[in-house]
Amino acid sequence: MSNSTPTSNRRKIIALLTLVRNIRDKYFMWAKPVWIVAAERYRSMLDPYKRLKFAVKKPFYRAKPTPPEQIHASWSGDPSSSFDVTWQTDMADPKAAIRVRKAGDAEWDVFDAETVPSPGHGFIHKAKARKLAPDTEYEYSVRSAFENEDGPMQFSTKTAPEPGPATFSFAFICDVGIKGRRDLLTDGVEPIMNYIEKDDPLFILAAGDYAYANRDFRFPDTPSAIDAFMRQMQPLITKYPCMFGYGNHEIFHHECFDDWSPRFSLPEGPQGNRFYSFDIGDAHFISIFCPGSRHCSGPDEEQLAWLDQDMSDARARGKKWLIAYQHDAMYAHGKTHPSKKIVREKLGPLFDKHNLDLHLSGHDQSYERTFPLTNVHDDPVIRSKDMTTYEAQKGVIYAKVSPSGKTAGPEYEQNPETARDFYFSYFTEPQQDFMAIRDCSSHHYAIVTVTAAGELNTRVYQVFGPTGERKLFDEFTIKQSESINQRVTNKSEELQVAE
């Protein structure tokens, strides 16, 4: 007679499916076979809460379509004279468009949307508002055949300042997750969203790892998890345009590039906008496709050639600040995702060549910030040991700012309170001489301010998930010198004469 019980059988099945998933993650990350999907669904149905969810799930064809959702703003054109709005409906919408007006005006301008099938459920709509005034607040609403009974929801956003000296700020986030996980790993999501809204930046840079669909078992499939993430972010990114980058969880783990890229409206770049860049004021921003995983060895030759030319063109246009962001960190010394030298070997020489000012990343869930460095592809050279103030174009500051909501693990801890010290990517070696400051005890996000006076100020905050408390942990400022300003101005004037 068997001694097995329903509980023990359930544990065995979960252990087997977990083993299968881990093997797939290691050797077959680029594919998601049908049998894996079936196994995931069966595993989710083992949970009594999931059985209830499956029992009451609405049919695919609904008598009454849902109103627009997952609404968010971004820039694919000139940020000073345009913005894009992307949203999703569960059925095709012949009236999809946005209405746009300056805040307080009576008349609306209408911009029709392009519609494509969603990689998950329903349809995605993208509308592009153009010929707008710079540095101006606009109101907008989504026009749809499926509006709420109370009419369309109304939002506001702001265009960027014109090229040239200007003061503005942006938020940087990475490794976010979906709030409400029962393992408590996303306890930082909601407080960080609330703090960013209070900080009121012009826009948000996001560097990947958003939904964690492969480890969040509340959802029956990957598209459902992505939909939940975009709904979660809607209150924030309807107001603050969000420039999304890609992490390993958008490329390898159950998710893939094609699950995410149709949901974004971003500037044109190589290989389906995996890389892209844009200008605001005196600053040039570059999103680098470096998702980070065992199978990723950094940008390829085509991408490196594009990056080289892009930074060269930005300096020729007179841009005083070069700011790059990517998922995989240039320097990371945590247990979870230590950095790879090959990434530094590929990117370091280009950053030195064009005098990159600030590099932002995540992936390894803790905070590390270097002094200004050169020669990181070989043996890093420290250009200044000051803790707070630096001169522009004298070394690159590399800041790994993570996590912004979702901690590292343990994934299967039965009592999370007993493992709190291991929730972040704890450091495995003493702090290096070239590392200015680091922390592995909390969530992190950054607010970066560019000033018209020629300063780049970065503030990094700790957020403690269980309490929601925030503390300023690190602050540093890079300052332009008169000689740099004159050199940049001369380059810009030479370009204008050549044109």
C-alpha cells in the first residue's frame, strides 16, 4: 500500500516541473515548447487559488469589450515637439486615436492610431502626436469605441525642452516586478512608484526585467503577466514618458523580444530598435541592448559600429552630456549576477573614446557606484577619488542601481522573514579600490538632474520594502568646465558650417 498523500504527490509534481523548467532555462532558453506551456498551466492549477481563478475566468469572446488599458507615453520622435501614446484593447478598435491639447485649451487635435495584433491578448494601438510646442504641458485622452461609461480617461504629460542648455530630471529604474507576489519579493514596487510620482521627473529610463513571468505563478501564461505589469505601471507612465530597454527576462526566460517590442513606441535603431537614442536639452541618451545572461556576451559588431557612430554624431551636434543605460552591469560583484569582463572589453574603449559621462545599469540586485574610470576593458584607472564632485569628460561613472521593486530571492523560501538578509544580491568579495560606494540591503532607484548651468546631479535612494521608508543613500555631481563648454561649442559650430 502506498504511503503517498495528495500533499506529497503535489510536492513531487512541483519539484519535477521545477526541474524541467530549470533544464529548459539552461539549455533551451530561446524556445517555449507547447508541452512546457501545458506543464505550467497544470502546475498553476494545482494551487487552489489558481483553480478558483480558472473556474471563473471569462471567455475569450466577451459580450462587452473592455475599455482601453495599459496606456503609456513615450517618445519615438523629437521629445521637444512630440510624444507617443500606446494602449491595448481586447478587440479591434476602428476609432482608435488620441485627442491632444495644451493644458487649459478648449480645442482638441486628433491623431489617429496604428493598430497591430498584440503578441498576447487583443490589439495594440499606437498614436503619435506631432508639431507640439517645447517644454509645454499637454492633456490627452484615448478615443475608443469601447470607452468607459463616464467617457474617456484623461491624462497629462509634458514635452521636453528645446536643444541647448535646460534644466530637467529623469528617474532610472531596473528590476521591477509585479507587486503583490506571495513570496514578498516585490515589496518595493509600490513605494518606489509613489516616490517617483512625488519626485515629478520629466521622464523615466527603464533598463529591463519587468514582469518576471517565469517565476510569478499568479498568471496562466507570459502575456497575462506582461499585461499585469503594464497595467501596474499605467498610473505612472501615462504622465512620465517611459523609455524602455530590455533585460534578460524580456529576452530569455519564458519571455522573448517579440513579446515586448510591439508594446513600445521607441526611436528607430538597429535590429528592431534593440539599440536607440534620443536628445533632450544638452544631453544625449543611449539605450544599449545588453540583456545579460549566461548566453549573452554583449553587443555584436553591427551594434558596436552603430554605437560608435551615434556617440560621435552626438558630440558633433554639441551635446555636452552622454548618458548610457543598459541592463547588464559593467561592474557587479553580487552573488546573483556578477558582471562579465567581455562586456567591459567591448564597450569600455568606446565609452573612453567619446568621453561618456554616466552609465546606468542593474541586473545584479544591489547598488554599486564607481569613481570616474577609464581603461575598464583592461585595468581600470581611477581619475578622481572625491566622493561627491567630478569634472566632466574625465572618466566614466558606472552606477548599478538595482533593484527597483523585485529582490533576488530566495525563490522558494517557505518563511521569507527568516531569509531577509538574502533577499538582495549580497557581495561576495571586499569592496574594490575603484568602487566609491555600495549597498546590498535595500531597493534602489535614481533621480538624475541636468541643469542649464552645466551640472549633472545624481541622487540614489534606498527604499526599504517592508516599511516603505526612503533614505538618500548616495549623491554625486559632475560639472562641466569652461574649456569643455568651449570645445563642445566649437564642434557644434563646425558642424553647422559644414551643413
